[in-house]
Amino acid sequence: MGVNRRQVMTAMGAGAVGAACAGLLPGVAQATPAEAEDMIKSLIGTAKASEGKIQLKLPQIADNGATVPLRVVVDSPMTEADHVKTIHIIAEGNPLPGVASFHFTPKSGKADVQTRIRLGKTQNVHAVAVMSNGSVWRTKEEVKVTVGGC
């Protein structure tokens, strides 16, 4: 009893679909804290990040990781001489650690961002602010996620 061409093609198609779907399963591909830290280093270069000036507001517990409210506020006068250039959001446990980057000019008026992000699991979320004078400020918050959103 031989196998015909149609059966071989069907089996190959099923295998390809299975392999493609395996990447969609939660928990299969997630960044690590080390990968998140490497990404932060690639964004800020050799600058030393300090604590302070930046507030990251997230819920302590997110019932649904698909829509987690986030707010970042940086204490800055937003003048030509002293303003926020960029705010980066990094999540340690998402498939890719980079969540968002927001760019500012002195004409932005203030460095205050509100959005919703997706989190795949309980993890630390980092906010990094790069200032016009080259200084870098950072903070992080842990969010406990009950149902993953990635």
C-alpha cells in the first residue's frame, strides 16, 4: 500500500501550518530581562542612566494584558536648552522588548504621554527618557498580568 502524491502534499501542508501556528502560542517566544537591558543600551549608547525626573504610571495588576494603560511624565522645562528628546518604553517579557518610542521638541510643551500597551505576562516595564543635554533618566514598574495580551 503506497502513499500517493496528494497524501504527501496534504501532510506537508499540515506540517507547515503547524509550524507557523507554533509561533503564535503564548509563552513560546519572549524577551528576557537581559535582552531588554541590551535594547536599552542600544538606545542610549554609553550614557549612564539615572533614577528620577521620570514617572511611569501603570496598574499594579492588569486583568487583561491586551490593553494596559500607561502614562509617562518627565519633569522638564521643555526649553531649547533643556528638553526631553525621546521617551522609550521597554517590556522585559514581551516577544519583542521594544514597545514604543515617543519623540519631543521644545514646542511639545510638556513631556507627558498616555497610551495603552500589550503585555504578554507579568513583567517589568521600563521607561527611559533621553534629554537634550545628553543625560538619561530611567525607571521601571512591575505589572502583574492575569491574562496575557501578546
